[in-house]
Amino acid sequence: MSLISRNVFRFLQQGSVNLAARNYQSTAANLGERPDTRVHCTLIPGDGVGPELVYAVQEVFKAIGAPVDFEPYFLSEVNPSLSVPLEKVAASINKNRVCLKGILATPDYSNTGEAQTLNMKLRHALDLYANVVHVKSLPGINSRHTNVDCVIIREQTEGEYSALEHETVKGVVECLKIVTAKKSERIAKFAFDYATKHKRKKVTAVHKANIMKLGDGLFLRSCEEIAKLYPKIEFDKMIVDNCTMQMVSKPEQFDVMVTPNLYGNIVDNLGSGLVGGAGVVAGASYSSKCVVFEPGARHTFSEAVGKNLANPTAMFLCGANLLHHVNLSTYSEMIKDAVNTVLKEGKIRTKDVGGQSSTKEFTFAVINKLEESRL
Amino acid sequence: MSARIITKTALRQKLHEFGLQKFPNKQLARMAAVAAPAMSDFEIQHKQPLVKKTTSIPIALYGGRNAVTMLPGGGIGPELMVYVKEIFKYSGAPVDFELIEIDPKSDESNDLEYAITSIKRNGVAIKGNIETKSESTIVQSRNVAIRNELDLYVNVLHCHSYPHVKARQSNIDILIIRQNTEGEYAMLEHESVSGVVESMKVVTKSNSERVCRFAFEFARKNNRKKVTTIHKANIMKLSDGLFLETSRTVAKEYPEIEHNDMIIDNCCMQLVSNPHQFDVMIMTNLYGTIVSNVVCGLVGGAGLLSGRNYGDHYAIFEPGTRNTGTAIAGKNIANPIAMINASIDMLDHLGHKQHSRIISEAVRKTVCKDKLHTPDLGGTATSTEVVQRIIDHILQADLRAW
């Protein structure tokens, strides 16, 4: 009986969805045209090849007709004279709640004696505490492993990146690593909620609590506390050195990983290397109010500026994720499909993944695929 | 404190090992027992909801998108939830649902526990009515269990008439605020002598005060003029008397709001004959469920109004009268407005005012202007037609995509 009623209901449900689609067609004429509603998005091209890649994304968005208006701001630490003040950019992101960002270059030395980089300042200004990098094997890209699918979630407002360094005695520098229960719980909850939302099975906390018993210990305990709230998700912990070894030998075992700041940065890059390099992995930084979509591994690739060489795949995927986030999932799927098809066919590849094509050729290939799928 | 006890115990134990001090085992055991229940703030918050909490869990809001627990419940619940999801999709409301099904037939409480944990994580839930089929005494009503476990001490029902909906009374605008966790719903019943069953009604000062304060604050915030306490203190002089007394004490702190009281039987009569005299009403648990059903009946039935349950940390939104509607499930005639109104309340609570405004405007246009009514309101439209029209209105509205 229950089976019948459930099936009847499912039938009705499907019927209603189909009906919805049809009815909309018929009543739209009576009720007039739908007003043009567009999403505003802040755009930070960044340094190195960033501007070229961002331009490629805009071309794709234009081709597909995605209703997104970009507000470009040039923000740069290596080019301070051209840079827009940080407050202005932060205000824009706060208003629009979404941002697409290239990579900001950070010099190894500080001209002003300030320890915080521009990237860190932006994160602090917006409280972008969670960095999510989805490392996933792409079709048609040759790499050591073919079935990697893990999500690395990194706390990025404290830990080693607190920019608190001082030289107490000449020749002795201390660098403070800050770990707080509040932020550790926040990132752990983020990871578990992410796992719940995306139907993931396991969360692994990466730590070094055997050495840093208090600092990383606090992080680990916070994760354990939060894990109790999620009885359906497996919780696991792994020491960071072992974790990196496991990543390169058996990456399939990882699902969602939650890490403090520095380890996250290392594991992010390691993961990106596993599936084809910095040009193909998309990432995003979340605060509670806004999201900044940026490539997963942070390399500016400044050697290739103006040479039309860089791989725009990561940026395209960022753009697709952005569209999905703002409830435009149809466009998002179209872009992802087009990128995957181009990669799978393998005729057009950029140099970093073993091809000979240029950024522009790849972009046009994706646009052509989009147009084909539209027909 | 507990840490200090542990160290003290450890120290004594060490002394004992060195044979410096005779230390009776019993005392050691007692001290260990004192140290053991040292709970973290998290555990205090989640295992003992009645303890005043100091810290709250970070809310599930990521990049502007809220995670919300969805409990479809039984009967028409699942279909109504599908409509809510459709409407959210078209209005671009930034909410992700975590769907949790509870099997109404099983007596197991695993699903229920998981649902409660999920609400604790997300802080907010939208729910249909969950059936408890079992009549076995050990199985608690699931609705009541959720409310008690999360300490959702107040239920708010905003009863207002929709123009052009056929109803007994028009222009009604009453706020019913109901104590939600104690009173007759304390679920303490026993048979002391064979053939004699006693059921306890529990009224506590602290809970009564919380509800009354909530009501007056709510009245002040929404510019309401009058608060009426509904009771039966002429018969239950102590229990209802306490509730009435507490409400009078609290009322003194809000001199700008008029306060009076009314006995429940008289109140029901007044409601059906002259409902316009009421503004905000506060009452204990059982009277609340009766009065809210009376008023819902006056303005057009169970399918229109939505109710809100608030605690200190969590909020649950549901249709105003708690009916499952099993009889009309799957027939495409259930009125979706109540659940949609609940989702509007939820968006309001989460702070997505723009989306809540657009959806409520679309609902108003559909019900009042297009007069598209389901059979329970005397119309002929199906549920899907109503939802479709609401979506059409949403698509006309000028809104950002999210």
C-alpha cells in the first residue's frame, strides 16, 4: 500500500514539475515579460596571467548569455600605484556578496615593514575564513591518479598566517601561531556542513598535534566536538606528514579534509599537482556573508604574462561555481560540460597539460562547444 | 573548578603512592565522580537544553546561503515541501535544505534523534506534521519531543484574514502566543489505583515568565496595543493562577500596552461572535492549540496560516494548525498556502527580507487578486495550479537572481 501511494505521489510530483514548465510557457504571454534581473559580481583580475584568464571567463559568460555584470577592481601588491584601495574592493564584495578573483602576487620581502600581505588583509577585511578547494581528476588530463575526488577545507584567518613575528634578541625570530577554539569550531562545522550538503561520507582532520600538543591539539579537539553532531559522517584524523604521503600514494581514500592554515596551503598545492597543476583546480573562499571564487592553487604564473599560454580551465570552473552559487545552475552546468568535453576530446590543450594550444584557442574551443550544445 | 579538583586528586594520589598520606579509597571515588561530569559548553548546550546557555553554535550560513533542516513529516507534508522547494528555486532564495525523513511507522527514535541533532546544527527548520502512529505509552509524540528537546517554549500564530477568501469573519488580525513545552503536554500520566488515571499539568514560573515577556516584547516590536491572557484560574487556581499572576507582573513593565485577561470558555465564545476585540493573546499549551484551531477555522481553515516556534537558540516553522492531512495526500488538492507562509516566515527570520517580501506578495496576488483557491477554500484549483500561479507572480517581480 505504502509502495503504491509513494509511487502515485512520485508520479504526481513529476507531473507537477512538467506541468510547471508547460504552464509557465502558456501563462507568460498573459502576464507580460519577465523583467531583466542580473547578478552583480566584483572582479579582481589579480597579477600575472590573471587578467588574461579573467578576460577569457568574461568571453565565455558573454557567449552563453549569463546575466552577470562584473565590477572590475584592479587590486595588486606588486603594483601599488595602480591598485584600488582595499576598503573600496571590500565594500564592493560586501555589497555584491560574490567575487571572482585571480591570484595576487606577494613579494618575498616587505617594503613597508608590514607583515600582512594584501591577500591576508582582504581575507581579514571580509572574514573569509574557509577556503574550499575541490581536487577532482579531469577527463583527458594525464596524471598519476585518475580517480581523485577530495575537498580540502582550510582555515585561513589564523594559525601561522597571523603575521605576528618579532626578533626578540638579534638572530632569534619568533613567529606566533594562533589557534582559537571559536575559529576551530567554526571551520570544523563548515567542513561537516559542507560534507552534509554535498552528500560526502567522511571528514578527515589534518593536524600535527603530536608535536604541537596545545595549538593543534585544540584544533583537533574542536573537530572532535563538532563531529559528535554528525553521527552519519565518518570522522578521521591524520598527521600532516603522513597525510601528504597518503595523498601522493593513495589519494582515493580522502573525501573531505579539514586543515589549519599552513597545512591546508600545502595540501591544496599537493592536491592540485596530483590532478594536473595550478591551471585546472578551482577553489573558493567563504565568509558567512560572501564568497570569493579563485583558483585553488595560488600561482600567478608571471613568466607567461602576455604569451597567451596559461590554462584557463581553473578560472572557467570558478566561473561555473559562481553561477551555481547564485542560483544560475543551468549556465553553470553548460560551462562545466563544455570544458569537460573539450578536455576529453584532447585536441586542444594548453602547454601545461601536454598540448600546444594557446589560451585563446582553448577559450574559443569551449565557446564553440557551448554554441553546439545550445543548438 | 573541575580542573582544579582533578589536579588536587592527582596530587593526593601521587602522595598516596609515595606513602606519605593515607588516602581512603571512598573519598577518591567521590572526588572522581565530581570531576567526571565536567562538560564542555557544547555538551551543556545540547544535552541540557534547559540550562541557560553561554555560547551558541556558529550558525549554518556560508557565503550568504543558509542551511535549513526540512522535516516533511507525514500526509501532505512531502508534497508541500516539493512546492516550497520549487518556489525557492524560482525566487532564488539563498537557502539549502537538509532533507530528513522520519518513518512514522517505526517506534525507533534514531531518525528523530538525528532530526533534532540536525536542527541543533542548522538552528532553523521547516517542518510538516510528523505522525506518531504508535499508541504505546513508551513512544513519545514526535512533535512534542522535538519541541521539548529544543526548548522551543513559545509558539506564535499570526491569524489574519485574506480578502476574497470566503470565511465566517473578515478583517481578523490576532496574534496567538502559546506556551509550547509544559502545561497539559508535560506527558506525565499514571494510573495510581486501577481505574483512576491522573494526568499532570505543569506550570512553572520561569517558563510562564519567558512566554509573557516574549509576548510583550513581540507586541511592542509590532506596535500592538493590547495583550489578553487566556486562562482558567477560577478552577485551576494554583496552576493557571500562577500563569495569570506572572503575566500581570510582566505587564507592569510595559505600561504602554493594555493588558486584560479572559477565561478560556468565554474567550472561545467571544472569538466566534466578536473576534475583533482581540489583539495579542497569551495562553498555556492546551488552550493554545484549541484557540488557534478556532481562529484558523474563522479565517478559512487549516490551509492558510503558518505558525512559528521559537526557543532561545532554535526556531521551527510549520503550518499553523498541526494537521497531517493524510486523507487528501497525493490528490493534488491540498492547500499549499500554509506551508508557503511558513517558508516566508522562515526567510524573514533568516533575514532574507527581499525574498520573503516577493513571495508573500505573490501569494497575496494569487489568493486575493486572482482568487485561485483550492477546494478547502471553496475553489476548484489544484495545488499545482496555485503553486504555478505563485511562481508566475514571482517571475514577474523585479528581483536579483539571488
